Amino acid sequence: MSKFLSYYNLFPIPDPKEFLGMAADKESGNVITTLARNVVVILNIRTHKQLYSWSMPEKLSTKVVYDLHSQKYVGVFGNHSIRLWDVDTPDVSKCKKLKFQKSIAHVVYTEVEALVLYSDGSCQPLSKALESRKNQKEDTAEQLALAASKTLSKPTVHTLANGHKLLTYFEEKHATGEFNLIRQALSSPQKRVYPIKRETVRLTGHAVVEGDTGPQLMTIWSDKRIFILNLGERSHESSPGQFVSMLAELNVESKLSVYGLSRNFAAIYGANYGQEGASLLVYNTQFKIVNAKQYFKVYLDFSRLWARDEHILLAMGRNIAAVEYRMNAELLVNMLGSQLNETHLTPIELDHINEEESLEAAIKFAGSSRHQAAHNNMPKLKMSKQLLAELPPSDGKTVAFESPEISKNELNDVIKQHIDGEVIQVANGLEDVNITLMTNYFDEGPQNLAVQAIVRQLERSGAGEEEITEKLLTLFIKTRNTEHILMCVRRYTNISEHMLAWCLRYALDNTATSLTNGDAMETDDNASEPANDELLNAVLACSFNSTAIEQHLKQRLEMSHVQRLLRHLYVLATDPDMLLEERPSLDNVTLGNTPTELQAFQWLSALLTSHFPLLTISKDEELMAVLAQWAELFQIYENTLEPLAMALPLLTNIIERYQPKDPYPTLWYGIEKVRLY
């Protein structure tokens, strides 16, 4: 899975029309930014600092790139001349101007040597282009007309599985409006042209993305359809390729910016529906789903995408924004949904549910007036174990048969003795009973038919767990549906950090103070609904990234919530009877007292980091008492671990003593003493 961690403005753009693009620098974390046709700046993405800058003597015709072979920066001026310079060059105008007869469209960055792409489509390595430039006999007027007649864009060099290099770029002819993708192997002059067009629809976004078998052409059209075309050596597909999915997250009527991040991942920037802001998406081309989203308040027509060192650089309007993202371990269950089911589809499930208004309407739907009275008299689907135990047994006289709730509960218990699953309610007899496999033993599934239909529809459509939880948890929190919030937290393992922080705030607001403080609470037997912290503990049992959740905890939790949570975590860490429920995680299955203790420490670390300034200036006596308790606990751990530190060198010595040693560890020869008798 991929996640967005942070977003910040990196550098301003003087004039968007003069911006030429970004390229990789020789140092990791640096980016060469051609801000204008006469300004080049090298920026560090992480420190946000400007490292070097040059003012050009003439206007550049394409972005500046770095050539690893000559270790020089390469700039093209007026399409017919090149200058080379290094970091120590104070004035680029003093560098030699190397003229070409042929028109130069781009200088393409590669991991070996930069590539010169001419306007006629031919290409050469930079060193060979510099050697052969004096032998060029092309007519200058014809070259100028050729450069003005078409535009070459997005040139990229790809490496195939067999090691061959492949150059791809897009060609737009101004006279006819034709738009083609050119595929050319660097080992041969042969080219293949892919016309990019479809009837009655227009192209809104395009890019070449790395796939499992080689580069792929990804196109997005005005009818929301996404097509992918394999560009491997043995591929004989015709453009635009195969239709793979629909893009429902962005407004395809506006221009989209697309860029290949890494293998099977592409970044897409575009306007939201209604022109209310914009979004940056990470799209998985292998499973055809959206992995992550970043929202922006304003959509700008001018946009360029580029990626470097787990950062997506987005040039939009007059700013270059940096969005940090992280590619976690790929888990298919997190991306495609863990309860995919194609059978027993009801009419309501066949409707495509996209908007939150439709979800709210479905949940609030209570049936027609004809069945309203009968619906009110029906018992709830979910009955507690206490109520089930109070049901009278069947004796054939006063009670003819046992309640269906008892049979359903026994069936679920039998199923969970072997697998984690749930029984889907059907109305066509026992032969149509269907069992859905679950990942969490405590997941009892939706207890409302409308919610069940919505959940199954989202899972059946192939939505990822993060997308499903974003929609469902937002809706359930707004409607204060605690039961189904608990269901979502238990049902799905991949919940975003900001949704976890929101659920934690909701759980703290709806949990009794005495329970949160860890004190015993006496409840009245006649109380209608005793308080419990089941939801709070379920949220605390979820796995999360400490760095990503800190900013969301800072936004969601107030000091009162932090104080109550510190008390509750202290109880989890010290009371052996207080255990978090077992649930699947990204790495392992948490059970027992030790993982509960470690989970409490991880939440404590995130809380201390997110609210450190407020905790340091607070003078609340109860808060100081809680922090003192934590300090005493860690002092006990320190005193316990100190004697173990003495055992470490002894164990190391024992292990090394029994390890075979190389008699000649560093020398290629050996000296032996021979005693002659």
C-alpha cells in the first residue's frame, strides 16, 4: 500500500508559462529545477533549501539535465546549441557554446549517459552527438520548420527484462492534431508509432508507466475510462490498449497530469467534481485501484508531476509542492478487499454507490409504510449472549421450538471453531446459505440489512480497505453509529492514520470517564446500557505508523483526551488482566500480554510526540501524577534490563568461541612453522 505522509510548498515559480520542468541531480534528494528559460535552481527536497543556481546567458529551449558520463549539467539553447558546466561554474556564459545543425528537442536523462533527442525523432548519446555535430549538413530553415511543426514531450528511457534500452516519447503534430506515442529501441533505428485516439471522446491524461513485463502506456479519456497498452518487445496490441477501469475520483472534463512513480504505480492530479478543489491520486496499474489521495483546496490548470526519493513534486500555478509518500509492503487483502463475494446479489447491491448522500439515504431507509408496523415488531438481528441465555428451551408443550436466534448463534460458533466467518442471511432456504471468510475472529459483520448491502457492494466492487473505511467510518462517526464503527475497526486491517485518530476521539468522547481512568466502576443492575470501553480498546489494538499519526493526533485530541488516554494506556501496560483483543496486523497476529504492553508503549510515544509542547507547559496536577506513574514504570524497566546488559558480552564471547575462524582472514598468503626432526 502507498500512503501520503506530509505536504508542503517547496519553491515558488516566477512564471508558469516559462517553467520547463524538473530532473534528477547527481546527489540523492536533490532536484534540478528549470524555473524559467534563463533560471536554473538545484533544490534539496527534504531540507527545502536552494543549493545552487545559475542565470543563463540565453533562453533555454528545454529543461536542464545532469549527464552521469561527463558529470556535467547539460542545457540546450535555441534548439541548436548546447553548453556543459559543473557545480563550480559561477558563470555559464563563459562555457563553450557547441552548435548543432539539427534541431534538438530534448536531452533525456539516463542512468549511464544522457541522450540527445532531435526534432526529427533520431537520438544519440551525448558524447557521440558532440563528436558528430560538425558532420551535420541539415538545412537550418528546414530544421526550424520541423521544430515548429510538432512537439515532442515526456521522453523516457526504460530498461526491459533482457537488459535492452527503450526510448518512448509523445509526438503531437500541430497541423493535423495527430497525437502519437513513439517507441524506439536504442539498439536499432526501427520505430513503432502508436496513434492515440478514440472516436467521440478526447484524451485528458497520458503517461508511460513501468509494469511487471515492461513499460505500459496509460491513457485516461473524457468518458472516465482508463486504458493500458503493453509496450514490451513481443507485444502486438494496438492503441490505446485494453480498457481496465473507470476513474470516478476526478473530473475528467478538465486536464489531468499523469506520471509513472515506480513499477505498477502512477500519480494522477486533476480537479474534483464540481471544480471544488483538486486531488492527487496514487493509482495501482496492476490491481486497477486508487491507493492514496491528497486533497487540495484549489485546482490550477497548469500542473506538472515528477517523483524523486519517495516524494511527488507537483508544479501547480506559481508553486512547487512536495508530497511525501511511502510504499509499504504490498498486501493484496488490503488493496482488493478481504470479503470479495459474487453470489447472492440483491437489487440494491447492483446499484453503484458512489456518493455519501446515497450511503446516508440507504442507512436511514426504514422501509415502506406498508411494512413499517411489522418492521417495528421484529426483534433485532443481534442479541446479546445474556438475552440468548434467558430464552426458554423448547419442551414441545409450552414452547414448540427454539428461537431462530439460538440456532443462528450456534451455527456461528460452530463455524468459528474452524474458520473465521459469518453467515449471510438469505431467504431461499438452507441450500442458499453462504459463508463469508473473515480475517478477524471478533468481526460479527453488519447488523443492519442496509449496511450489509453497502459493505458488500463496496467489497464486491474491488475497493481497497482504506477506501472502504474512509467512506464508512466517516458516515458512521457523523451519524454516531457506535455499533458499526466497531464493526469497521474489527473488520478491516488497513485503516488510515487520520481515520484512526478520528475514531480514537469518538471513542474517548463516548467512553465513561471512570473506565478510561482505569478505575473500577460499579454498575446498577437496572441500568439500561452499562458503559464499556470495547470500542476504545478495539481502536488501540489497530496497527499504525507513529510518524504518520502524530499530526492527526495533534489535530483531533485535546488535553483532556490525552490525559484520559494516558491513564488508560497505563492500565493496559500494568494490569495483566487488561488485554487488547486479538486482531490481524500487517506483520503478525497480536495476542497475549506482551503485545498489549508494546502497543500501549507505541501509543504513548505517539501521544508524547504530538502533544509535547502542551505537556511541557501544563501545570495540571492530575496530568503530572500520570506522567510520574509512567516515569516510575520506565524506571522499573531500566533497573530490570541493567543486569541483562552484563550478560550480552558473555553471550557474544561464547558464540564467537564456537564459531570457526578463517586462518587467513585478510592475507592472500600464510606462514607456517615446520619443525624438522
